Amino acid sequence: MDAADAAAVAAQLRREPRGLRRVAHRCRCGLPDVVETSPRLPDGTPFPTLYYLTCPRAVAAVSRLEGAGRMAEMAGRLAAEPGLAERYAAAHADYLARRDVLAVLPGRGSAGGMPDRVKCLHALVAHELAVPGGNPIGRQALGELPDWGAAGPCVSVDRPASPASSPPPAPRSGSGGGPGEPQPTRVAAIDCGTNSIRLLIADVAGDRLTDVVRRLEIVRLGQGVDRSGRLAPEALERTRTAMRDYAEEIRRYAARRLRFVATSATRDADNRAEFAAEVRSILGVEPEVVSGAEEATLSFTGATQALGEGFQPPYLVLDIGGGSTEFVLGADRVEAARSVDIGCVRLTERHFSTDPPTGESVAKAVADIEAGLERVLEQVPVDRAGTLVGLAGSVTTVAAIALQLSAYDPALLQHARIPVHDVRDVADWLLGMTNEERAALPVVHPGRVDVIAAGALILRTVMDRLGFGEVVVSETDILDGIAWSLA
């Protein structure tokens, strides 16, 4: 909180603010819209509202929600939905814990009516903005509010430009928006798979997609799903933590559209409704548990939009995931596709019980892969393919090892051609290693250490069985396909 921030808050409130500690959230225009306040004002008066909504446009929009009776509806949901009530109680505990670090108030007080009522949507929305994913009722209300920063700053304050006070970055050079060019749309895409959850924030303009943020977290959501049929509590918690972090990124960079796609592990889980509720609470959107066919289409779009000349169509796009692998054939559109349940996490959990795996377990894994390929051949005429395009972490990691990179470099990997004999060598090498030895390889992500051998085995078996002499590596994949779909 610098002098210009304090002046902006004073102009927003039309009075001298008291007890200001820091800016808890900034509007897309760069000004504060939520501040953190001291639990005791300078004269000692208790002030229980830790996060205070300051932007007059935001305050007015929330007031309209309250006037429309939304608080009563939300209170009714609390009474009718035990899961929501539990998350709301957790939000209250989080609020108190954050405030107690600064000062413990008599009786500890509350804010916004938590944990039993919905008394003040302004406080709940401010909590959600300050702590993304922290308040389910605040998140619901936030999803119903207009973009109050779209018209620019709500008050005029002179301030020097600085990284801390600048609005979210403008679209990068080359992303469109010049005279006569289409204006870019900033979108956010989330791909939640069996092994990882990934975020792409990008500017889409015409036929160009420009990265703003690209993130990956290994959460292993599909841990044990093949055996139990359920998403494990610890896997859900890892994914919940990542989603909260992504929610902050999406808000920080002012993405206007968001699509959350969940794939193999979530399709297979009995408790997928619990996971869907978490996504709605944290990110404010409905997760799309897409079919294998839709997953294949998104992967194909993400990979082939970036292919230039020099690659012979039709393309067979191979997307090796944690729980499933997609095979998609097409030139400028999808002509045939099949998803089969052979993924690096699934095969590792099913067959690789020793470190390193035994020859017998590798043979059983190969038999699973080949059985999956028989199902693929029933629907996809792979003999028509002119180019094999490989996607996702298993392929890119195998390629990085084959190219002997000292560090993972997407620019060097994009559209690299890896011969089948190099793929065989890398797969055999990884299958003979222990997890400790794989972890020492600089291009292997820590979250892939125990599953990369199975991923390499899938790639090797596919290329041998289908007769491909090389694989073209693509760093763009389903995540980019999701972003394109939002355009």
C-alpha cells in the first residue's frame, strides 16, 4: 500500500480510510478494489472485517445482488446442502485464522454472517477476491457480477508506473489488435488429467494464439482410480490447492472466458460429483468431463493448428495421458478417433510394482498396450497417416532425453523429429532405471519420475506396432485446443 493506493481508496470511499494495511486485490484497471484492514482501528475499536471491498462500481453491483434477494437464496442453499455448509464453515475458519495473525478480537467476531448466515455479500466477495477459492458463497456471487473494471479506473489518481501497481499485461506483440486486425480475446484453459493439471492463459486473435501464462502442476488426480474407482482424498486435496493457485492467476491476468476440461480419471471415478463441486466452488465454472472423442478433437486442434509446411498429412495425433491415450487421424479436421485406457499412470499402477519393473511386468504392460491398439485399428485407418505427431509429457520427456538436452527447453522440442530407434533406446534405458536414477535426469519432471518409463513404453510400442519411423513432437496439445475452442 503506497501513497497513491491510499489516495485511490480515499477517493473510492469518499472519506479518509482507517486501518489500511495492504492492497488485498487489484482491479484489472490497476487500482485497489479490496484492501486488508487492521482488526483494531487506530483508536482501538475492533474492526472484524479483514477484507473490505472499496471499488464503488463493485460495491454497487453487489448491492444490486443483495436487493434482488440473492442472500436469502444463498442462505437457503446453506441449509439444504451439507457440502456447501461445510465449505462455508471452512471459509470462516480460514478468515479467522488470517485475522488472528494480526490481532485476536473479543469473542473473535465474524464477517459477512459466517459461518451460519449470509449477512453481507460485500464481505464475502471481498474474501473471495483476496483469497481465491477461499469463500464458496463469495465465489458464487462473484460469478454473477459484471466486470467492474471494463470501463477503466473508477477514480482518477496520479501514480508512477510500477510492476506492483500496473494493470494486467496487455496482449503481447503479434497477438493481433493492430489497425484492421481482430481484437484479441484473453481466455483461460484448464486441462485436468490423470497425472497433471495445467493452465493456459492466452490471447486469441484470428488465427493466432499467444501465450500469456502456461502452468503445470503434477497432482496425480487419478491415483488409485483404476483399482478403487474413486478419486482419493489426498489426490483431491492436491488438485484443490492447484486450482486455488490457478484461480488467482486467472483473476490477475483478467481472462474473460474460462473452460475447465477433465479427462480420463474423472470420467472413471464414482465420486466425480464431489470433484465437480470443488471446481464450481473454486473456479466458478462447471467442469466438463469430456468424452474420449471430444478429448481427441481438442488434442488434434491444439497440435495441428501450430503445424506449418513440411509435415505430410493426414496426421495421426497421439496424445499419451495418465489414464488414457488418444489416437486422432485427420488433415484439416478430425476424420477418425479412438481413446483407449492405456496411460502411463494406469499402466504403472497396474503392472510396475517393483523398481525397476521386471521383464515379466513389462511384457504384461506391452500386452495391454497392444490390446488397446487392436481397438484403435478397428476405428482409425492409421495406415493412411503421413505424419505421427506426439503430444504430452511422456512424448516431450522422451524427446528431451533423446536430444540429450541439459535442461527442458520447449523451443528446442517443438516439432523435433525423433527416430524410432532413439525412442526404443530411451524406453529401454528408462525401464532399466530405478526411480532414484530417473529423478537425477535434468529433463524429467519430479512428478513424472515413477511413470515416465510406462509412458516411453507406450510410445515405443505404438511406433513399432504401427510402423512409424519417427515421431514429430508437439508442445501444443489439448490445452491449446481448449483455448482455441473459447475463441
